[in-house]
Amino acid sequence: MKKIAAILSLYLVTLLLPLSGVAELTIEITQGVDNPSRIAIPPITQSGLSLPEDVSKIISADLERSGLFSPTPRRDMLSFPATVKEVYFRDWRILGTEYLVVGQAVKQSGRYKITFSLIEIHGERKLFTKVVEGPATQIRDLAHYISDQVYQAVTGIPGAFSTRVAYVTAIPVNDKMTFQLMVADVDGARERLLLDSKQPIMSPAWSPDAKELVYVSFETGRPAIFRQNLATAAREQLTNFRGLNGAPSWSPNGKTLALVLSKDGNPEIYTYELSTRKFTRRTTHFAIDTEPNWTPDGKALIFTSDRGGTPQIYKLTIATGRVERLTFRGSYNARPRLASDGRTLVMVHRDNGSFHIASQDLVTGDLRVLTQTYLDESPTVAPNGAMLLYATKKGNKGVLAAVSLDAGVKFLLPARRGDVREPAWSPK
Amino acid sequence: MKTQLLKYGVMATFLTALLAGCSSTDTTDTSGAGGTATVPSNQVSTGTAGSGGISGSSLDADSSVARTFYFEFDKAILNSEARAALRIHAQTLRSTPANIRLEGHADERGTREYNMALGERRGNSARDFLIQEGVNGALIEVISYGEESPASLDSNDASWALNRRVELK
């Protein structure tokens, strides 16, 4: 953090102060499942001494945010067991608790080791005991790891609590907009400023190793694609063509970008080999072709085109150049993203004049509108495919929101100031 | 016609002076296409070449002629007011060539990168019209801002109508 702060001070010292320490994003759950699993996580301590962060509180918040769990409030707990042996089952049956997570921490030369167990109360059985270890400075990572393990054991789906989200904020400062590229933990904590500019910043996208971002910045007076390393803040301008330089998307193997250039007259999709710096044009059509995104196998691109008269989603197989149309319902389907199963397509869909996020099963063709908020855009799917984040409007303010892929769970992440937009969920 | 020519003559002198001062904001050079460049990090906080630098300085032949042209949703067709105004700008540019920027914009509805493409399509409509009216295309650069730089921040029909626009700069 110190290193990043030093680099950031180049950009804007004054803004850093309010940003450090406090998370900008908070979470408001607006809809959960009907019968969430009741889980209790008593305090996890180092033989009674509190840890630098309240680990059990972080785990409770993670699990609650998934919408599938209802954590027991700490004040209702009758005892605070730290090991399986200390569990008095009746204390938990009285509360209606279904699952219990107990754990204790040991500190050795600046590192914490947490031993934790998941217990099923009704069957009075231990489901697992595991150990996680890490530096004291990254205790939140240990908490998210525990959340991932518990979530997977109960739901059968890998957790995504250790992931991050990149997004753009637009904050009015003295009548002018200031644009910021940010990265935070997916729970909104540890927010970091990556880039600050008086000109628009757009379209952040992650590298598959989650160590870099590509994005569009107008800082040169024109849109251009940049690449930036998160740890070192080293950045490089990748494109400087006349016209559009936009919508970068990193291939699953990390070697290629798909992007949009209009240097030949109208927006076309190109691929760009990062090692050779070679551009290859992939579409040839006088219509708008934009918003490319890779299929998980890296063999095809899905993209938006208005070649049929209205914006719709198409799939381009790279080896053959063959293009097929994927969406047929509605007069506006755009900015496609695929879940990691390669089968669930999410996109912006106009339904009776309103823009919402919809999912389409590419096998059955079933289309489902997932959101009912206002001016919804920029869907981004969690790596485990359970949930997606998107941008919406609340009042006149841009905020982020989330919805599960089955539409059962919804929550808002209202920002304290400015507009928040264009979330990009990290791939790991 | 004579007085008009005289007026343009005066303008030309004025413009030459102005443009000399503005040479660093030359907008036609894209020869660097394809290459990569390392951008000094200080440009991120100071780079304002996109909007402030050249607005209203070039081409002020007649301040009563509209420099902002409006469009329908998801459309890039110039209306009659826009064509009338562009015709006058074309006349000025033919007699007094100057580099211009056509900045295309979209309202906030729809997706951001699609709106970038739409903003460019609107800018291209204005550019094509100027070329058709005899303006040298090499003087014109089209830049799309998509929905990123709205003229009005509200989310309603009136605001959206103001935001679907091309600005001549």
C-alpha cells in the first residue's frame, strides 16, 4: 500500500486522504432467498485477544451478501466456542442455527494461522477442519478464504469472496468531472485509486491472472487503450489510432486482446497480440461492430453489432471467421458477457423501452430479465457464475448493484459520492 | 458578397494568428497509429487537450451559426437545422481552411461502447456533409465521447435530447 500511495501521490495528493482507510462502497441487500441457511460465526480470536480485523464479522458479511445465508447476530449467541470440542449443541439448536463456523488464530513471526471448522448443528457433525495462513497485513484475505470454503461446502459452488472489482467513478469537482479508475475487494473494502484524470476513463477489463487491467482513457485528447499493472502501477499506451480505440477484452490465455478500432472507416473488431504487437482485423461490415468478449475456450468472440438493423449479439469463430447471430428477442441487446460455463450469456436488454440486464441460455435459448432497476448496464459475472454486478441509476446517481444469476438475490452498493460505473469482476 | 469576402479576409488574418498559437493542439496527426507510446504520468492529471484548449477560438465566422447539432435516439441523420448551419460553416472553411474537431456524443441510454460507436457515426455524418459541401476532409477530425461527456446531467427526455449531439470545435 505504501508503494502504491507513493505512486498515486503523483496524480493527486489531496484526494488520497479521504480515500484511504474507509471503504467507499457499502452494501444494502434488497432481496434474498426465501429460506437462507442460518449460520453462526462466533468471534475468531487469538486465545481471547482480538485480531487486527474482526474476522468472523467479515465472514458473516460475505455469507450474508451471497443472499444464501442468514448469519446469527453475535448478541444472540449464548456461547463463543473456538473449537469443535467447545461446542454445546443445545446453545445453537435453541437459536435455530443450521451451521456453525468456529476458529482460532495463532500468531507466529508476523503471520497468522487460523484453524477453522464447519459444523452442522442438526446432525451434530463436523463437516471439515481446515487451516489458512498469511501475513498479519492481509488478514481480510484469510477471512475471505474461510468464507469461500464455507460457501463451497454448503452450496457446492466455489466461493467468490476473495475476488476484486474494478470500476470507474465520476466525481464533480468545481463544475468539472474527475474520473477515477478504482479497484476494491468485492465486499467494497480496501479500495485503491489506480488512475485519476480530468478526461473520461472507460471499459476496464482484467487480465486472466488478475494482475493487470486494460482500459480506455481520453487523457491524450482522444480515446486510447492503456494497460496497467496493479502492483507496480506501470502503464503503457497500446493504441493511438484515428477514431475509436475501445472495448478491450483480454483473452483467457492472456496473450491477446480483442478491441475495437474505427481507423478503416467504421467500428471493427480486431485482435492484438501482446508479444508481437500485431493487429488483425476480425470483422468486415459497414455496421457498428463493438464490445467483443472472449468465450471461455478462447476460440470465439461474442460482440454487439447493428448489422441487422438494431443492436444484437453475434458470435465470431476466430479460426473460420464465421459469424452467427445469438439474440433475437427485443430491439436492443448489447455488451455481452459469458459466464464461465460458456453457456450463460448476460447482456443489456431493452424491454418495453427500459434497459435491464438479461441472461440467455445459449443451449435452450431461454431469455430471462434479471433486473428491474433503472438504466441498467455493464453486467460482469463472478468467476463462480453465481452472481453478476452491474451499473444502474438511483435518483440521478450511478451506483453498482448485484443480482444472482437465478434473480433470487439482489443488492445495491451505493457510493457515498459521485457516480460509480462499469464494474469489472476479477477472474480470480 | 464583397463585404462577406472582406469579412473572411479579416477573419483569415485573425485565424492565422489564433491557429499559430494553437499549433500544439493540431488534431489531424494520427501517423502514430499502431505504435505504442509511453505517456508521461503527469498528463493524466493535466491533459485537457480534449475540450478546453481550442473551443471557440477557430472559425468564429458568425457566432449566430449553431455549432452543436442534435440527433434522434440511436440515429445519426442530420436534421435540416444542422444541415443549414453546417452549410455556412462549410462556406467559411472553404475560404479559410482550418483544422476542426467534430465531437460526437450520445445520451446515457444503451451501452457505453456502443454509444462510442454511435457518437462517431454522428460525427461522421457531419464530416461527410462538410466534405460534400467542398471542405477538405483532411482538416476534419471526428472524436467520439459516447455518453461520457454529457451536456446535461439529468435523466429525462429533455436532457437526453441535449446530449445526443455533435459539437463543432
